[in-house]
Amino acid sequence: MIRFLKALVLLPVAVLVVLLAVANRSPVTLSLDPFSREAPEFAVQLPLFAVIFAAVMVGVVIGGAATWLAQGKHRRARRAFRREVSQLRSEAERLRAQSRTGSTLPSLPPSQTPTF
């Protein structure tokens, strides 16, 4: 079912991409020199669809990198929570093993006794 839905979405997208490439195959000059239109230092003749696809790919990469960097604090917090869970589980296991052997739990000092 998922394969069918994926094909249902990707097939029209692929058709649109091919139509865009066929309709925009005439060469354009890509120049990175803003000062000289007649004799640019660096200019390349490319089909227009290649320029469009390259711009989209660069946008996707920049957007993905920005998202990955923005989510760094969430990944760091998740790692800290996993470490804390691991420590709490090991402490719970230690206390269970200690209660099974019959030893008493350590009592709190009078200054830390909870009052309700």
C-alpha cells in the first residue's frame, strides 16, 4: 500500500520535472561577475533547467543544514535525558537487589527528612 501511495505522489512529480527540463533546455549564461556584463571573469553556458535544479538542490542542502544546526539543543537534551534514565535505572536495580538481600535502606539525615 505504501509503495502504491509513493508511486502515486512521485510519478506526477517526476513528470513535472521532466516537462520542466524539456521546456527549459535552451542555454543561458551563468555569470558570477556583477561588474562586467560584456566580458565577465567567470561565465558558464548551461541549460536553464540545470540552473534551476542546482538552485533547488543548494536550497535543500542549506535548509537541511540550518535545521540540523537548530535542532542541536534538542539532541543534546535527549542525550542528557538518556544518561539520566540509565543512571536512574541502575540505581533502581541496585536498590531492588539491596532490598532482596534483606539489608535496610539508608535513612535520611534529620536535616533532609521530608515534612508534610
